[in-house]
Amino acid sequence: MRKRVVIVGLGLIGGSLALALKDFEDCELIGVDVSQPTLRYASEHGVAHRLTSRAADVVGEADVVLLALHPQGIVDFLAEYRDRFKPGALVADVCGVKTAIMEAAKVLPETVDFIGCHPMAGTEFSGIEHAFGEMFRQSHFILTPRAESTREHIALLERMAAHLGCKDVYKTTPEAHDALIAYTSQVMHIIAVSVCDDPMLFDCKGFEGSSFRGCTRVAALDVGLWTQLFSLNAAALLKVLDRLLENLAAYRETLASGDLSRLADKLSSSAARKRQMDLPGPDLLG
Amino acid sequence: MRKRVVIVGLGLIGGSLALALKDFEDCELIGVDVSQPTLRYASEHGVAHRLTSRAADVVGEADVVLLALHPQGIVDFLAEYRDRFKPGALVADVCGVKTAIMEAAKVLPETVDFIGCHPMAGTEFSGIEHAFGEMFRQSHFILTPRAESTREHIALLERMAAHLGCKDVYKTTPEAHDALIAYTSQVMHIIAVSVCDDPMLFDCKGFEGSSFRGCTRVAALDVGLWTQLFSLNAAALLKVLDRLLENLAAYRETLASGDLSRLADKLSSSAARKRQMDLPGPDLLG
């Protein structure tokens, strides 16, 4: 039987998902967005089989609803449409924080299966005009199912991830996901914006080396999105940030001591950790 | 008249310089290194016209001596060979700190012209086996001449920079150079090693996104070299590090306050600075 898949939010991620899932199994793909320019672009570029600005018209007939809104938008959508989903439907989100979203999904009736997802891909851009169907190739697809999530729905998301070209599907808890993401992604963004706050920034224009470009690339971030991602994951992020401040302060203290052998020992230890991290493992060989 | 150019130290930078300068004007290029494996590699790959492990044999006949040693090696070399240079010779170093080197060069007699240089290029590797002649293409070549440096010697280094493929030559003071480098490069390395000191590092293996890879790429650094670069530039680096700690702490405080509009304002300001930095300017159009 033909499945009806609704993607709510056709920005960078939702648009890319739509492009990648248009030929997924036997499904009708319906795109929802409140922005007329976005819908026009989606229509002109054949992003989905059907497009609408009215979620209320399509949510009730959907077998699968993928929420590709900003995190607060997902929270709000779940509250607003809680009683509109089809019984037995799978609702999933694809945003970068999971504890707050899983918490918000508790408003849903028991007849609806909610599974948190995070396809770990993206770019520093936003908007459907930057979407591309290959975005998820070779990325991890993280799932945070609930204890009561059905096997069928998990299997469906796994097939979807395979169709997106993801290299693997990784099931974990929302808390473990959020701690991971606070360290591997969120604090990198806090570092990038903090470096750009330095008063010397513009004096150095043209003299940034590759390390500077690598560290600050993500600083030109989507403010609305990241305000939500940071604040909805504040507890985990603050822990990582405090550990970073400690580690930086330890380097500061060692440098200020003038003790070269202590500085060398400390650099040896950190550099060895980085080399160890870069050794080919199951992930890199995959 | 044929110029005799001696490059002391055939590691990543010295080896790359030698490869790039072998056909520079009418010169005899002589490579010096104390390591036999390095000399063997250099000989097998035709890195210079002549090779020797004994600087004493060639320094006295050199018109130009380029010191491509680690910073402390340069300081020691200048002290050891101070009376061996040919009167009228140009001695230059190519390392990444300048104030400490210019200070060390004061041991030279007045008959020797010393000019600090910093071709702003490199990779995260070290050793002659990673050297390549194209390393300096499109990079800046920084000069910190002394007031008494001759026009001829500055012009010679400018032609050399052009031959290396550098996009421009930028003359500045050692202090301004060191402040710039502390911010655009050194503190990026301190960030990278500090991030790798986090206890979560290995738990995240395989889940590092592009922001994490971009930020930590340089953490597997050459410990001997960077211990010297950091410690010989400690004053400038500590200033930058303190400003970074302040800027990170300001983000920490804003995040902890739970005030979303303040967080959004702060992110807007930083992101706008990054976008402003990335606007095409004279440098990017060049």
C-alpha cells in the first residue's frame, strides 16, 4: 500500500530530505512550509510530489510525518497537532537536540509513535535554495526511539536512512546524544563565535591561516536556529564548556609558568590523543 | 655574479624552500642538515645543488643564509656562527615568531644584514618527506627588516617571495607580526589541543562533524616546534588567550542566564562579524 510521507519544514534539511526521499519505496511525498517563496522554489524544482502551506490538511492522512522545523517549531507543532495525527502514524523529528524534543513529544496520544532522529549532516547555509539530496551520504543517522516504539517504525527509518545514503544507523538515548552533540558540534560553534568576538578580528583580514579558517568557518551561523539548539541543550553544553574553559586555563597556566618541559609534556599528551583519535578504526574503514 | 644561497635546516619548510628556490635566479643552492637520513632523502630527490652536514664549511662563503630551523635552533645558530658569516651577507630566518628572533640576531656583527621572514604557509606534517615546492603559492610573505637593512637585500627577498609564488610581501614590525600570529594561528592550536584533552574525546570517535574536524585538525602538532613557538611568543599569546577565555566566559554566562533574546543578540553580533570578515576585500580579490 502506498505510504503517505509528510515533511514539515522545507528548509536546508527538510528540502534535502525531500529531494532524497522522493523516490523512497512506494510513497507519496508531501512537503509543507508556511513560506510562499519556499513553496514556489520547491514547486519549480520538483522537491516533492505535493506541496501545501497548510499542515492541517495533510497531517491527518499521513503514515509518516517528518518534522524538519527549528527545535522550538517542533515543540510547538507537536503541541498544536497532537490530536490530528492518524492513529498508528509514525512522527519523527530530525533536529540536533533530542532530550527536549522527546520530552515535548510526551503530549502525543499513545496511538502515535514518536521517534527522535538526527541525520548528522548539514552545511553552514540555510534555506531550500541550498538543499541537495546527497547531503546525508556517508553521515550517521542517529535514532532515539522510545521503549514502546514499534519494530516496524524503527525498520522503516533504517530503510529511509539507507536510502539517504547514510553510512550507519546508531540507536542511543536522548541524553547520550545531547552530550555527544554538545561536545562534537555545539561547543565548536561557541568557540567559533567567541574567536570572532576578538577585537583583533578585522586587523587580521587576509592573514587568517588554515587553522583560523577551520576553527571559525561555522561562526556565520543561523542565529534563530542556534539560539534554540544551544538553549534547548544548555545543561549538556554548559558542562562541555566548563571542561573546555578548564583545559584552556590549564594551558594558559603552563604557558605562563615558563616551564618548557611541562609545556612539552602537555602538548605531547594532547597531540597523542589527537593521533589516537585519527587512527583508522571501524568507522573509517567502513 | 652567481649567488651562493645556503638553507640551514631541510625539514618541511627548509626542504620546500629548497625545492622552490633551486631555479631562483643565478644561484648555487646549498642545503645543510645535521640528519643523515634527511641529507640522503635530499640527495635522492635533488633538493639542492649541494648538500652538507657541516654548516661551518659553507656559511663563510654564502651571500644569503636562510635559517629554516626551529626557533630555538635559529637563536642558537646565530650565537654559534655570529663571527663566521661573510661580511655583507644577508641572513634571514623563516620561522613563525619574530620578536625573539630579531632580539637574538643582535649578536651579529654590523657587517651582516639580518631580516626576519615568515612565509605564512605550512602543513600539519613535518620532515623533508612532506616538503613540496608549491607550499608557498598564494601565501603571504612577511618581512620584519631592521632600520639598517639594505634596499638590495629587501628587494632580493621580495624577488624570492615572488619566485615562491607568494601573493604579496608584507613588511611589519616583529611585535605586530607576533600579535597577529598569536591570534590567527597560535591560539587556534591551543584551542585544538584543549578540545582534544576533553575526557569525552574517544567516546565520540566517528561522530566528529566537520566543525570538530576543522577545529582540531592541527592538534597533532610537532611538539618540539610548537613548544618553542608558544614559549618564545608567550607574552602575545597569553594576551590573546585571556581575551578568548573572556569571550567564552561571556557566552557561558549568557547561556546560563536562560535569557534567549540576549543569547540571540550576542550570536547575531558574532555571526555578523564573521560575515563582515568574509566579504571579498582587496585580499580575496587579489
